[in-house]
Amino acid sequence: MEPTYVAREQLLLAGTSEIVVAGEEVVHRLVDVRDAVRSGASLDAVAYHDAYHAFSDALGKFRLAVRADLDEPTLTSADLERPDWSDRDRCTICATRT
């Protein structure tokens, strides 16, 4: 079984509901990235771009859910000198859309 799905099953078995929900969102957004690549989207294609940002945002939310579950202090994107978790600030495609 693929390591991603093994980790997903382990999370479903042992995670709190908040972590499971956030983790499932990450898995679904990762599938979207995979599907964009499978359909031939290059790294500079809009299809990849949109899927990647949704994945990046979901991953940030998952990290926050895990930190909360571990009773760790909240970590914000600003703590890492980033405006948000999506990486849109460093994206050339996003820069051309505004």
C-alpha cells in the first residue's frame, strides 16, 4: 500500500476528529495535485497552480490542528514571515492575476 494511504489509515484510527477532518482535507487536495499532474499540467500551469495552493493551505490548517492537539502554542504564518499558508505571495501566476 502506498505510504500516503498507510499514514491516512493510521490517522483515521488514532486522530482526534479535528485532526482527521484536517487530514482528510489534505489528502483530497493532494489527490487534486496528483490529478493535475496526471492530466499533463506543468508546474507553471494554472491547473497545477490552483491545486497546489489549495493543498498548501490545507496542509497549513492540518499543522495547526496537530499543534492544538499537542497543546503547543498556536503558530501563525506571520511567525514564519509569510502572509498566509497558501504560498500565493511567492507565486508568479497569482501575481499576474491581481
